[in-house]
Amino acid sequence: MGMASGQAGEPLRFQAADGMMLGGHLWSARQPVPDRSVVVVSPATSVRSRYYGRFAAHLAGAGFDVVTFDYRGIGESRPARLRGFRADWRDWGELDLEAALRLAMVRFPGRPVDVVAHSIGGFAVGLAPSARQVRRIVTVGAQYAHWRDYAPAARLPMLLRWHVAMPALARLLGYLPARRLGWMEDTPAGVARDWSRMAARFEHTLRDGAALPARFAAIGAPILAIGLEDDPFGTIPAIERLLAYYRASARTHLRLAPKDAGVAAIGHFAFFHERFRETLWPLARHWLETGALPAGAPGRIVPGGAARPG
């Protein structure tokens, strides 16, 4: 996969604890910088890791080594047959993201490990046992799709698509043929099921979920949670609902409007588009470098979060 920077990721194959082979890429720092971390990018639901390639190349240009990967059933980690393939959100976090974190720790011993997580990727962090060793976390639009948190104006069509049509198709076909529908990548039925029935508290819905909140509470890395004002998934209630589980972390919830980046729309996905290299990406990079927002950062902090630097 060629990047505008001229850099391409090195293909990776690695194994999860249950033996599942996963695929991804390593984006090596072009000029290593002392104290720079290894960054693991935790994707959104059914978004291929190559979507984050330009962002990963940008971080590599700033001295970070970056691991991007696909969850089982998606992209480089898709089996020959997806119909009937067993995978759910818990697998994606405690097995797949966990394997990517372990890969980073083993391949770069002694280096700090950070995470950039998009959408459900911010939920997957809390499911991965090794996340308690992560140094810093940046999330973008991170939530777990409780339907009552969707933006009111979009709630009914989103409810019909993601909580009625999606699970019905997945039950009928044994997987969700999302590419044919123009929604996202084809998706394992178990993931469609988890998304469609997610309750206000995830442990009431997720497979064997009762013990899982303690994993979230054991994570102490400071979190920059970026929310976009025109994102119908990542509303303030949705992001705050997830952040509440990370009780030991210092949590900064930054809200950005499209006008803060000089554009008409950003939504749930566009943060990782290269046109935001100079406006939005430095916010994430500075947090990874320092654990704080840069002075003069755009947007507003949701009350209750950490104070903005001067």
C-alpha cells in the first residue's frame, strides 16, 4: 500500500492466543527519536486497517513505530469463508488487539506502547488484558453503539439499519454482506449481533461480561477522547458512557466542530483523512508525545475533563 509520503508498511502476520492468524502492517520510524513510543492503531468496526495507513505513515515520520492490524474476519485477517465464522467484539479486544499489543511489546522491548483507537477500537482497549501496560491513549469517536446515544436527528434511520436490518441479514446469511450494501467491510455475524443488542451497560449484553468492567478500571493510561460535533455515533453521551468505565485514567474529552478544521463536515470517519494532516493529526501526535494537548488547541473540553494547557 503506497502512501503519499513515499513510505509503505511492512506486512505482518502474527498469532492470537487462540491460534487465529492475523494480518497487519508495521510502519517503521524513518528517523528514530528517543523516548518515542510504539503506537498500536485499534480500528473501528469492520474498517480495514489500510484506512489508517496515511495516519500511520505520518506518525512514523515523527519518529514513532506504528502497528496497524485487522480484527479477525476483516481485511488481512479475513478467513477463506466468512459465512458461519465465529467472532464477536470480545474476541476483537481480548484476543486480536491483545495480540497486536503483545507483538509491539515483544518486537520493541523496553519501549513504551501507546494506542490510537477509532470508534469500537476504544472499547476494545478495555477488553485487552495487556492494555494496563499502555502508556497513553487517544480515541476518536469511541463508544459502543448503545442506540439511545445516537444523535437524535439520525437515531431512527440508524436504529433501523444497525439494530434491525443488520442483525436480520447476519442471522439469515451467517455473516453481514456489508460491502455489497456499501456500508463497510463484510462482518462476522457475532459482531453484528453484539452491535445490534448493546445495552446501556455493556456487561449486561456482552458474552460473559460481568467480570469485564474490572479490566477497564485497571487501565491507568491518560486518555484523550476526541469527539466530532457532527458525528452521529460519537455524541457526548456516547463517549462519556464509555469513558466512565476507565475509572483509573485521567480523561480529557475534546469536542471538535468542522469549523475548527476549516471544513464543512468531518463526521465519524474523516479524522483519519490526509487533508487533516496539518489541522487535526497534530492533536493526537502531541498527546502521544507529551500526554497533553498543545497550547492553543481548537475545540472545547467537556466539563469534568482535564484542564486545557495555557
